[in-house]
Amino acid sequence: MNTKKTYAGIPQEFGNLSTSKIVVIPVPYDGTSTWQKGADKGPQAFLDASENMELYDIETGSEVYKEGVYLADAITENSSPEAMVDAVHDITKKYINRNKFVTVFGGEHSVSIGTIRAFNECFNNITVLHIDAHADLRKEYEGSKCNHACAVYEVNQNTNLVQVGIRSMDISEKREMNLDKVFFAHDMAVNEDWMEDVIDQLSENVFITFDLDALDPSIMPSTGTPEPGGLFYYETLEFLKEVFEQKNVVGFDMVELCPNENEKSSDFLAAKLFYKMLSYKFASNDDSYDIGDDNSDENPFSKLSKFKDEDDF
Ligand SMILES: [Mn+2]
């Protein structure tokens, strides 16, 4: 009998790899963070909070876990930042190639280097939507290109990068920026149309990398670098819902939960936000959304994947 833990404590029948449309990969890595350590504890805190969450989403009227959510083994490679990135890249790609909707929970933001590399290789014409307080555009930091401060440098070189919520950076990063595609928090605060303006910059296929420090520290204090002036919950949901409705979101990651045992609301926010994103994905792209519909040909993101079906690999 398989007693392996499931995501959010869902029944085993919804947690098998073969029948799950969704995969969650935990990456408890915190090798390069510079201030408060603890993002390596993020995935466990996220999973614990997820188990205490109710699984009916009121807004979409859905129970997305019934699409099947497979909780992959955590990636624990930490011999070097480069080895961790390679492991994340390989494993992410493996699940994308099985036509799963792949999600990753970090860990610090350097895990996204491997995740994004995998998505970029598997999908055409991708935009990386980077929601973060920090620009993360350094080419190298503290001797490594795989530092959290470099999370989106590589993708900025080779695909469309759109950055949202930025309010902390080094002047050197400005050289790397395409200012039409960077939405600074101080501008968003006075621009009612920022959501539409962001969506105008996205291509059809979108990968979302969500650094939880993009959120305001008043609602997300448990993160390594809590920068004032961030996004609030309902505006974040409104924005994400628009993105999921208007674009083909091919996957996402969520990083930088740095749990504090005396402050559980951040863990719970991360768990709910993650589940919301899944709910938006599977409720919005399929008008005939119907719980219990297991017709895998209707996989709403596969039509734009380079991999047409499971026989291709
Ligand atoms: Mn950040």
C-alpha cells in the first residue's frame, strides 16, 4: 500500500502521477540567499499549510484538485548552485515532456533559473512574467551565475521578460532592463491601467515566476527580504485571473517563502495563492469545465506545447 503523502492531503486517487494533470515539485534550496536564511523550509511550510486549506474554490466554483495533483519528490541537490539548477532543469523538463502542468515551489529564487530554462526549451514564443520586489538581473553575484540575484538574467537574454512589482535594484541592473517591460511598484501605485499595460506586453504562452516578496510585507512578512510597498491580495488575484483568462499560462513557480513558526499566515497565503492559480488555470481555459471530466485530450495548454502528446518522448 502506498502511503506517500499527497499534495494538500488530497485522496490518493487524485494524487497519482499517471492520471494527474498537475505536478508540484518542491525545491527546498537556500544556498545563496544573502540576508535571512530559511527559504529551504519554505516547501514544507507550504505543504503543511496546504493540508489545512479547504479545497473548494468559491470564486471559480471549482475543485481543481480533481484534475489530479502529483506531489513529486523534493529536489534536494545542493552540492553547488549550478548542480541545483541543473537538477531542477532536468526534472522540470521531464514532467513537462509528460504533458503535465508543471509547478515548482522553492526555495529561493535561484531555483527558477532551472525551471525557466526547461519551460523555455519546451514551449515556443514564451513570456516569463516575473512578479517580484527585486529586479534579479545581475549577470553574476558572489561568484555564481546561479545566485538568487541572477534569477532572470538568463531569460532576459533569450526571451521576452516582463517584470512586475519591482521596487529594489542595483543601478547596474538598469542597463539590462527593457523599460517598456518593467513595471515599477511606485508607478503601479498611481496607474489604474497597470494590469492591462502588463498584459499588452505578454506573448500567448506565459510562464509565471512569483517571488512572494512581491507582496506587501503587511500580508507576507515571512520572506527573506520584505520590501515595503508591495502588492495586496485582491489586486494580485485580479491581475492573475486576467492573465490566466487572456493568455496560455504553461506553468508557474513560487519562491522565497521563509517561514517563521510564530507567523503562519504567510504560509497559508502562499498555499491559498498557489491553489488559486491552479483554480484559475483549469477553470478559465476550459469553458466546459466540469469536475470529474478526465478527458485528457482537453488538456488546455498542450495545444501550444512543442510536445503534442505523450508518445513524442
Ligand atoms: Mn525578490
